[in-house]
Amino acid sequence: MQSSDPAIRFRAMSAVQPQLEALIDQLDTIRSHAESLKQQFAEHLQHVHPNFADSAHNLIDYLALRQFDLREIQEQLSGLGLSSLGRTEAHTMASLNAVVQVLERLAGSGGEVVSFADDYARGRDLLTAHTEVLLGPRPATRATRIMVTLPSEAEGDYRLLCALIRAGMNCARINCVHDSETVWERMVGNIRRAEREVGRACRILMDLGGPKLRTGPLAEPLTLRKGEGLVLCRDAEEGRSACEDSPARVVCAVSGIYGGVQVGEAVLFDDGKIESVVRGVAQDEIQLEITRADDKGSRLAADKGINFPESRLKLRGLSEQDLEHLDFVARRADIVGMSFANEPEDVFALQAALGERGAGHLGILLKIETRRGFEQLPRLILAAMRSYPAGVMIARGDLAVECGWERTAEVQEEILWLCEAGHMPVVWATQVLEKLAKKGLPSRAEITDAAMSQRAECVMLNKGPHIVEAVHSLADILCRMQEHQHKKTATLRSLKVSNLV
């Protein structure tokens, strides 16, 4: 209980006065750094779409805040009964200003008390507005949308589309790596027809393939063992197994990888199942040593992914095939997905290509699936903000391979934070309820994962024979979790076990 003796209260406040003044100075330093950082990014800020203007400034404020180690400051603020700045993403400067104002009042200084309630609400409202423009109206019973990757059968199975929309699908994803424009046209027609029958809107996302690196033709799968050599080559017609005096060879025809790889860098195959290190580099080939494989050897087949997580490859963000597909996408899609977005220039190229096709109004979804893309995320977000609307997909499968499985959770959290700071909607993707969609029975781990996904604005499910059931289940999980969690904040609804009477 606080003492009623003024002298005791005075001595208590005098004891914390240095702490209060030190905290004010530290937070003032952060606020000044934010203004300095905005000067550094002035050109970027000048080019953002008007609808993203406040969001871009808030993103810079948040980046400035997170360049400091705040843990000691947080502990001191909590000890004073104040906000620990742990939920500043959507309204960074308002949060800093509010805390400084309270500290100044406690220290016996400060002027008129100002409310920052409007600034707090502004951040939430902007994210809501940007999400609705990109992903469509909020569903009736939940805030988080559901996206489904369509199987090829959706071309002729109109009833499947109706069932998916009724179950809760809000966005249909068409992967341009598969099928053809004829198939896509039928899919789009079925989606639009199903929308009308069910009476619910469904956005259409079309994913461009991007510079996906894959193994070329093989006469037969290779068996690779730790310590063995492997040559990655450009010009051969097909790969082959090891000979008496020559290591196995596998083809990758993408010229941008040759000349962009250094000795000692890692190269991964087949979603990271096989690891290797670069031992030599020539004009048209890369000599590798296998560093991780199954004890009995790992099989490597044709058309398997190749990752270069440590290399600065000279790859174009849009391939010639992407540009061909973009003609169709610009006419029929609501959103275009940019795979393997690594540099701001990749985004600018897509925006220019859409403008040339009279489709600058299309939503852009940046798929973050490489280490480079993650490292460049703030600049990629600012680049995407030059058009409207835009969002980010956390492609957790490739990210796990590129950044390491042990870092996957950390990386996806940082992406969520940065996107919330930019009021930019996020799609949480890869292997959500995967066993349920494919086998009809989920694992306990993926139920937990689905519950965590509610912090994103949209969750993507992959195709499978039980996909309608998976959509039903995900919709139910999302509805339940939004009663308990909003982004990073636990919402304290009364517990069912709290009634002790």
C-alpha cells in the first residue's frame, strides 16, 4: 500500500528519478534515430502509393526501434507498471510517445496529457483496410482468410469449387508452374460460376514460377553418399551416375548460377535432404562434395529443387516464361504471386510489366522463400508499396531449407512483425494441415501449427483428396483461436475453468 506520508512518497520518487530520466533519454535516442532513418529512406518514402504512406513511415519507425536491444529497457518499464513496448508493431511512434509522456509525468515534468488512442486505432484500421482490398471482404465468422491451392482436377470439377467456397475458401491459388492457359481458363470460369451459386466472393491468386532451380533430366536417379563428389553442369543433355574416374553429374540449365557461386558455399538438393559444399567453380560447371546424405545413400531424381542459401546468384526475378504467363494473369487474376522475390529490382520489374499490360491495379503477393529475400524484406516491402494493394507470403518450406530448420520459427516471427509494422497482410503457407488434406487425419503438431497461423491475415492449404474437410477444420480452428489471440497479444476472454463457485 502506498504511504500517505508526503515525505516518504517524495523520497521514493527521488530514488527512481535517475532511472526515469535515463529511460526518457534512451527513448528520445530511439525517436531521433527513427527520424534519421526516414531521411535515409526519403527516396523510397516519396515513391510509395498514397494508401501506403502512413504504413511506410510506421515501418521505418519500427525498423529504427528494433535496431536497439530493448530487453533491459523493457524490464525497467515493466517494473514501473508501464508498457514494455512489446506490441508496438502497428503504431510504433505512438507507443513510444505514450510511454515517454508517462515517464515525464512521473519525473515531474511534461506538459498537457495527450491521448494516442486514435493513432493506435489507425494502425489496426490500415491493416484491416489493406487486407480487404487484397484478399477480399472479411468472412462472416472469422478475421483470417483461407487460401487453397487448386488441383488440376478443378478444371472439370465445378462441384469441388462450390464445396470449397461453402467450406470457407476465400482465395483460390493457381500455380502457373503446372497445367496450361486452357486449364487455367476453365478453373477461373468454375471459380466465378461457383461464387455466384454460393453467394460468396473468392479472390484468385495466380503464382508465377520464378527462377526455380531444379535438377535436369536423368537416365536414372542418382544414389549419393557423404564424401562423394557431384558435378553440377549447364550444357549436358542429361545427368549420369559416377564412372570409374568421374563423379556423378547432374544438369541445371539456368545460366545465372554459374559465376555466382563461391568455393565453400552450401548447395542443397531435394528440399534439403541432400547437402553439399562447393569445392571448385568453372565456367559451365560447379564441383561439389556431398556433406550430408542418408547412411545408405540418398536418391536424387530429376526435377528436384536446388537451393543456394549462401550465394548471390545473378537471377532475374521474372523469367521469359513468367512474362508469357503474365499476359493471361493480367486478364484473369485478382492477385499475382511473385515467387523467389529477392531484390527490390525484382518487384519493380513486375510492377512495370503489369503496368505495360494495363494491370497496375492487380494485387502483388511477394513470396519470401530464400535467405536473400528474408534479409532484404524491409526493402522488398517498401518496393511493393509503390503499387496497391500488396502482401507477403511466408513460404515456410523453402525458407526452412534456405535458413535452416532450426531457424524457421524465428524467421516466420520476424516476417510477421515487419509486415504488421507495414500494415501489410501476410499469407501463412506450406504444410498447414498437410496430413489432414492428404490422409484425412491430422497430427497433433499440425493442429497446433494451424492454431498459430491465426496471427496471419490468410492461411494457405495445399491440395489433397480431403481438402474440403481440411478447409472446414481450419475455419473452425481459426474461429476458436481469434477469441484468444490477436497477432502477438493474448485476448483475455474468461476461461471456462475459471469459475470456482
